[in-house]
Amino acid sequence: MCVKWVLHFLLFLPVLLFTSGWQGVAAMQVYTSGRVQAVNGTDVRLKCTFQSSYPIKRSTLTISWSFRPLRPSNEETVFYFHEKAFPPSEGRFQKKVVFVGDVTSSDASILVRDVMFSYNGTFSCQVKNPPDVHGNVGEIQLRVVASAPFSEIVILAVAIGGAVLLAIVVLAICMFVRQCRKIERMEQERVPQERKDLVVW
């Protein structure tokens, strides 16, 4: 009886897996850095990569970037790709966006030139590779600042460098003092010997 139930279960298992959605990942996955900080007037790379469950076809794949400012406003088209790049012909990003990705390497990144404070907001990256057209939209929150602050890594590097330099200086001083004491001791040992030689003479 048990064997019969096991056989029925094994025969029915493929149907269960298919109906429960165990068909593998069938949605486009988009990955971004999340938060990016850039100094006003500099260029910034907005990285966006993707993973599709279907072979990438350049003829059908599309990439679209949009921008939503901090203040409530309509979304603005930043960039579009379909077989070739289509940068915006008007708006704040005209002649400001360059495609630096590589679709064959699943890279949909763009470069935004000469960023301004009006670029503070959220950049969205969406990729479609038919029939893989459903999935998440990657977002990057860009923060444009007046100047680059010292990061914790820089401060830590300076602290470690200062500590190493201080240790070298202390070691050099110790070696110098030790050498001076050695010379002084040799001088003290040499003077009595010279006096003794004079007495004998």
C-alpha cells in the first residue's frame, strides 16, 4: 500500500511543481548601487546591471532611464536604448547623458556629465528582454554636494599613517640614543686605558 502511495506521489510531483511556480526564475532582475554622491560640476557613473532568464537579444532588449526630482514633479526621461542609444533631445539632461554600459555583459550603466544641484533625486533603471519583460526597477538616489567631504576611510588611512610615522620616529630616536650611549661608554673605557699606558711608559 505504501509503495502504491509513493508511486502516485512521484507521478503527481511534476504537476505540483509546475502549478506551484517552480519553473525557475522567470523575471528580469535589475541591480543598482542604491545611493550615489557626486560633487557639483563633476561626472558621475550610475551603475545598473541586470540578469535575465532568457538569452539576451540586442534586437529586442530595451533599457530606459528616468528621473524623479526631490520635489514632487513628473518623471523625466533620461535615456533610452533599443539596438542603439537614444539620449534625450530636450530637457535638463540634453547632451548630458552617455551610455557606458555593454548589453552583452548585462550592463545598462550611464554616465551623467557635469551634474548640478537640480539633479538631486531618484534615477530609475528598467530593462526588458522579451519575453522577460517583468521584474523590478532599479533605483539610484543621487545626492549632489558642493565639495567632497573626508570619508571615514580617508580619516582612518591618515590615522594609521600618522601612527606608523610616529612609531618610526620613536624607533629612530631610540636607536640614536642607544648609539650615543654606546659611543660614550667606549670613550669612558678608552680614557682609563690611555692613562694606564702613560703611567707604564
